[in-house]
Amino acid sequence: MLNKIYDWVDERLDITPIWRDIADHEVPEHVNPAHHFSAFVYCFGGLTFFVTVIQILSGMFLTMYYVPDVENAWKSVYYLQNEVAFGEIVRGMHHWGASLVIVMMFLHTLRVFFTGSYKKPRELNWIVGVLIFCVMLGLGFTGYLLPWDMKALFATKVGLEIAGSVPFLGDLIKILLAGDAEIIGAQTLTRFFAIHVFFLPAALFALLAAHFIMIRRQGISGPL
Amino acid sequence: MSNNRVTRRQFLNYTLTGVGGFMAAGVLMPMLRFAIDPALQVKAEGDFVQTSTKIADITEEPIKVDFTFEQVDAWYKSDVTEAAWVYKDGDRIIALSPVCKHLGCTVNWNGDSAHPNQFFCACHAGRYEKTGKNIPGTPPLGPLDEYEVSEKDGFLMLGKKIANTLV
């Protein structure tokens, strides 16, 4: 049945080469853990992506209940965690996954560094990777405020003070992030929500696409 | 191996698809159950709500009785005011819901001067008789809902909405 549907579409649109390009590629022996167990270090990039997919999915579902408003943010988080079936699991995925993404990304960076994979011709991909690192940290920072509890408030207070300590532009950066010169409140929360849910994910998708296109173009770096 | 109908490639395909499917289900199942929760939540309901209308003041002529109750909408609690059309039919007290059965607008008693002694919905000119029975040829497809009725210290109390019992 599925095969027939696939054949029907393929006959008209010739989709086989499209997914072959994506899925069919050689895995060299030196990155295959079946040949050398130590090659598991080459898995960290893929694991980062896997956790990122979980973050995107769980985040999409969390916004079904979450409201970015000072009156209701904490209440809606409390409600979705304690009153909604599997709320603890879905929020837990997003909470723990956020830390896991950073850990996996760091291990991936170490692997690339110690195998020297950033060297010519892959310098551009290293740069894109560093930008992804920054976007991920931004996602972690902006997501931290959203539950609107005391930990979130004071972490954001500290984060905004750090942003404000940038020479010359600090005050401007701080007011643009917080929406107000003094208050960490209604406007801070909506801004952080917009950045967390729309702006940074958009940047992340573009950077990930560039990252993957480049690695497919250049292939994985050779053995040590 | 020649009489083995599952090839090595097939076996690996099945195993990988199975394990992959299991992992995907483990990730997606909690999220989907989370998303469909509103459809599966059991709501406690059916408490009678006190109104400020005295039983003795109710006549044969329908009057609009407002009543207020605390509505719990997930994390948001608020006082909501709704209304019922209340009249006496002999000794029996009838309370009809003002929600039109066409598309949910609000009906009024004697709302249209051309059709006295009827409930009238201004949205699409739906009409009902005093019992709540929808008048054929107008848009509504069923009679107005009824409220369960009770009494406390001489005052009217309204319960949950039920299907019309007069028609």
C-alpha cells in the first residue's frame, strides 16, 4: 500500500534522487563506531541535532498552554505541569533537554577541535558552528525567564546587568532586551518570549541549514 | 541460509525501523496526550447556583434572570454572569436557556414586535414558542435548552443545562 503510493508519486515527481541526496551517503570507516569504538565521539553532532528536535517539538506543545504575561505566566506553567496529563514529562523534556543541548554541543565542539576538523577548507563551518553556539546560549538565557518564578527573575536580573556592562552600548542593549530602563516586568517577558520562540529559532534554522549543507558539500574530515 | 526467507538486509531494516519507531513514539506520545488533554478532562459540574429572584415574584410572563457563578478556566478564575428566561407554567417553574440553537446568539422574549409571545433571535430571525419549541421555517434546528430548577429560602436556584423536557 505505502509502496504503491510512493511509486505513484515517484513516477510523477521523481522524488527518489531528492531523498537519496539527503539519506544516502558514505560513512567512512574512521567515523563508524562499529569499526573503531572510539569513533563514538563523532556522534555528538548528531546527538545535538536529535536533542534540538526534541526541544523544538516539546516547545511547540508547551506554547499550547503557556502565556507570556506577568499575571498568568507562572499560573499557566503551574497548570500545565500539574493539571495537564504528561505536563510534567513534556516540560521536563524541554527543561532537561535545554541543558543537554549545551552539553552535547560542547562535546561536539571539543571533538571538532581535537580532530582539527576546523582547518582548511572547513573554516566557514566552524564559524557557523560558533554562531549556533551563541544562538543556543541565547535560547537558554531567554527561556530561563519564561516560567516567571523567583529563580527566573533573579537570573534575568543578573543576565541583564551583564549585558548592561558592555562598553558604550551596554545601556542600549539592556533597554532593548528588557523593554524598560528600570523594570524587569511585562515588557521584558513578552520580549524574551518573542526572542525565544520566533527570532532565535529562525536564526537557528538558517544556521543549521548552512551547517548541514556545508558538511555535506565538504564531507567529514579525514582520519587523524 | 538459502531457505531463510528474511534476508540480513530485511532483518536489519525491520530492527532499525522498530527501534526508531519505538524511540519516536516515546518522544511523541507524551506530547500528543498533553495536547489532547482538554478533550479528555473530566469536569465536575451540576452545582445549583443561587439567584436573587424570589419564587413568589415569578409569573406566567417570562422574565430574564441573571445569575453569577465562579468559572474555573484552567489557570483563570472569574465570575461569569449568565441569564435564563424564567416563568411559571401552572405550579411548575420553567427556566429556559437564552442561547439560540441555530448558532448560539441570545434570544429575547417578545424580541420581535411582529411575533408577540415568542422568543426571538435577532441574528437570523430564529423564533421559538413559549415552551422553547423552535418554530418550523425559522433557522433553529431544535428547542431551547432548559435549566434544572430548585428553591432555597424562597429564592430560585438554577442547576445544569439539560435538553428541553417540554417539547
